[in-house]
Amino acid sequence: MAASTGGRSGQGRNLPVPVDQIPALGKGAAVPRAGAKRPANKADKAALIVAVCLAPLALFVLPTTVLFFGGMVPTIVSFVADRTQEKYLPMIVGSLNFCGVMPAGFELWGGAATTDRALKLLADPFNMAMMLGAAGLGWVIYTIVPAMVSATMVWRNEQDIARWQARQEALVSEWGREVTGDVEQLPGLD
Amino acid sequence: MPPSDLSSFLDGAPGAGPQGRGAVDPAAAKVVLGKRYEIFADQPLVQLNTATATAYRAADKRDERADMFAYVCRPGLPPRSDIMGALKGVETPALLRLRDAGVVDWPLNRAHRAVVLFDRPAGRRLMTTLDDRIEPMLDEAITRQVMQPALLALKELKARRLFHGCINPTNIFMRPGANSTVVFGECASAPSGYCQPLVFETLERGMAMPSGRGPGSVADDMYALGVLILFLALGRNPVGGQSDERVLQAKLDRGSYAALVGDARVSAMMTEPVRGLLLDDPGQRWSLADLDLWLSGRRLSPKQPQPVRRAQRPLSFAGRDYVAARSLAFAMERSPIEAVRIIENGELETWLRRSMEDETLADRVHEGTQSASSGSGGTLSDRRLARVLMALDPTAPIRYRGISVMPEGIGVALAEAVSTGVHVQEVAEVISAQLPIFWISVQGVFSPEHVPIVKMFETARNYLERISPGFGIERVLYHLNPGMPCMGAMVVDEYPQELDDLLYAMERAAERPDRPTEPLDRHIMAFILSRHGGINERSLLGIGPTGKPLERVLGILDILFEIQRKSRAFPLPKLCGWVATMMDPAIERYRSGTLRDRVRDELAKQAETGAFKNLYVIVQNNNLVQRDGAAFDLAKREYQLARKVIQHRQRELDQREKFTTGIGRQVAAVVACLLSAVILAAIVVGGVA
């Protein structure tokens, strides 16, 4: 009750939390529906241009391209599988998948960087396990962490509701039913 | 501090608070007055009783030889407290000496009573009743034993502007011994003239009812002395066996002397003073100087009464013919229906103009008839009759609907009416119909004494027209009777005469389980306002019939605070506690429950101090009320904020999958990126190494 606030109307000095500082209360947090088609935008065009420019470079460093293209197949799969706009799944899987390919890459760049050698490295079970394992770790993170965050948020909201309800009861106890303002609504708080 | 009782008033001593009045001595059935006089409730003196007071033996603590007695006055009839101070200073052997007066807690009634202390008379009454027959006194004995002491006593009284009003043989004591003189009895325990038998009253005062005779004059005492001489000379009541009305009628028809003496034989020596003293015209009646001259041996030429103006032709009224206006007025009072008829059909006025040939009187009657509509109260015909009777007989009392009062006797008449519950309405209507003012207007001569009377009754009429507490007939009662104790039901037995008496009486009443719901009733309010006019008008409106509960309790507190400040009666914890329990409407002004509890606790705590100021400060704290209101507004805003927050959180819970798809995946992405960066850094560092 005693916390001060710079409320919208400037009158809520005794409010515990400013209205516009309540998480996700003041600022809209609309999340687009999964799988919704999105129109082509400038970013997409830029990505296409970058891809076209990098294509000759990929041919120039073909062994590296082969190694990374083969090693990051799980990322490609996740990219295709994730139909959301944000593409968190390929981002998570890709970042860890990349880490799993990097040791084979260092080995390739440390000797003769040929396409055969790149294929041999790809076929090496240890390298394969490292690449797929890293990608799998990404999948695990993608699965577990949101669930944990969701459970935490639910717990926090329930605590918040209980706390505010207790405060309401205390106010009614102190000031009577009139304090609920059911008869009279104060302006400026909608 | 104002005097708490008559005793302290007489002594000039300060009031002594709640225990300062005559207190009951638990050791015996006696009470002590003024810390000096003891009154023995178990020793009545029946032979000294009067119609309005009972007598008990009394003693002086400082003088064991003093033989005294006390009159315990009847409640509802105010004793003559206005003359007691002066009467106490009268020291003549011809008059019973008043020692002291006051109010005591009388054990036989378990209530406070006014008491008046006198020296006990040594002898017996001249007569125990007016019907007694005694040995006729010789002229010389009457002169020496009665008239000379009477002259002495009346001179003393006149010097102090006092009127005895109770000179008759049942109130006169003869000292033992052959050559002893008489002692005139008391005149202070009852209103002026209240105990005087009608035969001893002048014609005008005799027509008034005992409580409405008003303060008299020395001339009235001289008349009573004339009747007394006649009684003693004859040894009996000269009009014994006759009704009062018949005596009055005889006085009207033949004059007092002829009516009282009749066929009786009065010695030639006594005839002269009796005739002079019984003259009905007070201007012609013997004065003290005349009596003094006669007693000195000078014989005065006998005064003849002025002839009464008579009509040439009689007016037949109620089966009898009348030739004099005064006799007619007396008859009209007794036959009001017939009287109204001859007034309204003009018969009376015509008779006055043609037979009586008195245009002045006829005009006066006409004015009375016409002006009756200007007043209010009662019916028009009653008011008209009263005014016509006054016009016909200006010196007679106001006669209205069965009551008969002199203007200055209205106060006592009202006091008796209030205490008995009889004729209150009639007395109120006399005032609201402005009859006293008309009475003054018909008097032949203007007297400066009439000016304050007019003002007094104008004020009384204004009080009567207001119905709110503090006004009405109760206020008129205390306005017209300054010495009247408060008649409020809660305190009437305490006989409070001043504000501090009243507050202490209320303090004791507050302890009683049968106390009323509120401490201020109409009588108490009227008493307070009559003793202390400086009460806030807003407070008076608050306790009025239209006042809301909050205004009412604030008004009560305001008034009690004001009169405690004025009277300095302190402390009054019980009364304060009582008032504090009534403060719920004031406490409900505060919205905060905690604040209400605190205010309630604080009121109870401060009530124990017995000072209304402390309650007043708590209840009339407007700053606290405003702060409470502002805090309430903030609380309402906070409640609405809580409601919105809860709704928002509930909406979030209802869509909890968004936690997973939204922020949950963002967190997972951040975690994955950070982990990747760490792994990558480790690989790079390891590769370089």
C-alpha cells in the first residue's frame, strides 16, 4: 500500500504498483498464431540477396560447405518443422547443432580441405554423434525450458491474485462495502 | 460559579458542587441546610402546617437555644425566592423572622425540596380555621396588640418593597401573656397570595384564582388588615358560611365594607379604620400613613367610596338585571354562551351607549370585540369574550375559558398548571391571544410598570409560537418564573434552579437504569435556554424535530459542552459517558473501521474525565473527517486497481499456453544461444591450444 507510483492520472500515489508497470498490463503482448502465413518483407528479400551472393563463395569452399550442409541437416529439418514466425526451434537447434559441427570443421581446416575428406568426416560416427547430439540437446531445451517458464509464470500469477484478493478483503474490512465502488465508479482508471 | 441554591444565594457563598445542597444525615432523619441549620424530618409540627407547606422542627448548630422550624414547600409551586433575600433582613418582633432558605434532599420524599426556615412562633394561631369563633377582642386590644404590630411589620415590608399577601388570623400568632402582641406569620413558602383566603383579598385579586393573583402591593395588605380587624372585632368570620362566589358578588354589588360588615355591629372606634381599609378603590384606601395617624390619635374624616356609574335601564342577562358594568362582567364570565350572544348581536354595546351613556366604555368594548381577531389560540368567541370582560372591568383579572389571572400572576398560574396538568392550554392561549397586552391597554392610567410587562409577554408569545425544543410553553414557564426549578422528568426531583444544579442532577440521573434515551427533554432545553441564552442556533435546529441523527447528537453535545463551560460544573463522568454512548451517528461519519474503533475507545476514555470539552474535541474534528474522506477515496482507487490486476492475471491464467509459446520459447532461445556461445568459445580455445 505504501509504495508510490506515478500513476497515469497522477493521483494514485498510494497504489502498490503503477498501472502501466504491471507486467504485460500496459503494453500489449499479442502473439501471432502459429502457422500463419506471413507476407514477404524486406528482411526476406535481404536474406535472398545474401544467399545469392554467398552461393559462389559456397562453391569456392565446397568441402566446408559439404561438411556444414551435411552436419546441420537437423537444423534444416527443424526449420522446415517449425511453422511459427519467430522460428525459435531452428534458432535453438541450429545454434547447438553448429557447435556440434565445429570440431569436424576445425579438423577439416587443419589438413587437406577436400570434398572427400569432408565426406569422411561426415561419415565418422564420432563426428556424427556429436553433430546429432548437439542438435538433440537443442530439441531438449526447446521442449523443457518453455514448460518450466510456463509453470513459473502460472505460480507467480496465482500468488499475485491471492495477494490482491487479500488486499481487497482487508480494504473491505477497513472501509466497508462502500469501498468496492460498486455504486460509484471513479473516473480515470479504465 | 452561580449560586446552587437559595441558601448560597442569600449568604453570597459560592456553590458547593454536587454535594453542596442540603444533605441527608445518615445518623438520623435530619437534613442540614447551609452547613448550619438542621431540619428534623422525624419531628413534624403539624400545628404550623400551611396549605402548601409542612412544618418540621429545625435547629441552629451555632445557637442551641434557637427554636426554629422549617417549611418544606410543595413541589410545583415556586416559593417566593425573589423576596427571600430582602425578607431575611427584616428583624421586627411583629413578623416571623426568616432565617434561611434553600433546597435539601428531603428523606421523606426521597426528592429535593425547597425549604424555608423561620424562628418558631411562641404562641398559638389567632384562629386555626376561618370558621373558628373566638372571643371578640376589645377595641383597645385590637389597637395595641394587632394594629400597632401590623403597622410596624408593614412599614418594614414597605421599606423593602415587599408585599406580605397572607395577612389573616390563621397566619397570625398571639404570644402568651395578657398584654402580648401578635406576630404575623410567614409569606415566603408559597406564591404571593396563593394561601390567602378570598375574603381577605381585594375585589380584583379575589376574582383571580389563587395561583393567578400575582404580586400585590401594600394597599392589598392594608385591605387584608381591615378584614382582619373586622374578624377580631366580631370574633368570627363576618361572611362565614357563604361561598366565595357569593362573597365576591356581594362585594361587587355593595362594596367590600357593606358586604363584609353587613348587619354586624362594629364599634364606632373600629368603624373608621375598617371603613378606610376596606375601600375598594386602592387610591382611596387608607395608607400606612393614614393608619399611623389614626393610631397616634388623630381621627380622619371618613372616606366615602366613589359611586359606581349605573345605567338608566338595566340589562337583563341570564335571568337577572344589571345596571353596573362590573357586575355584568362578573355575570358574563359565568354564562359565557349567553355573554357571547349579547356581544355578537350588539346588544351589549347598544346598552352601554344608550342606557349606561358611557361612550368611552362602549368604544373600549367595541375595540375589544374588533381586536379579538388579531390574536391566536382558542376560538374567536372566547378571545372576544375575554377582551370584552376586560373592557367592562379593566381592573379585574383576565378571565378566559374558566381561568382568571392577573397579568403578573400568569407565571405562577402556568407553574401550577404545568405541575398539576390542568389549564395549561388555557394559560398558553391567554398569552398567544395577547390578552395581557390588551389588559394593559384598557387600564385608565399609564404606569411605567406596564412597559416591562408588555415586553415580557411579547417575548413569551414569540417563545410560544416556536415549537422546537427549548421553546413552546416550557420556555414560557421558565421565562415567566425566573426562580422556577427545572421540571424535566429526569431531574424534577432534584429541584435544580441553576445550570450547575441541573448538570449535577443529570449526572445522578445518568447512573439510573431507567434513564431516558436522551438527556435533553423539552423542559431541560427550555430551562437551559432561559438561564443561558447563548446557545448556538445550529445546535437548537439539530435537536429539533427535523434534525437528522448526526445533527441531533452533535447538537446535544454542543449544548452540554456550552452549559458546562458556562456553569463550570465539573466533572460529570456519568453524563459524559451517557452522551458518549449516543455518539454512534457521529462516529459513523468516519469511514475507516480502525478509526471508528479508535474514536469510540477515545470517547469512552475521555468520558471518564467528565469534561464535555474533551468529547467535543474528538467528535467535532473536521480535519480528521476530511483526512478520513481522502483516505477513503484512495482506498476505493486501490480496490479498483486490485480488481483490474486480478482480472488481468486471471485472463493470463486462462491463456496459459501463451507462457509456453511466447516467453517460454524466448527464454529457451536465450538459454540455447548462451550455451552455444560457451561451447563455441571452448572449442575455439581448445583448437588453438
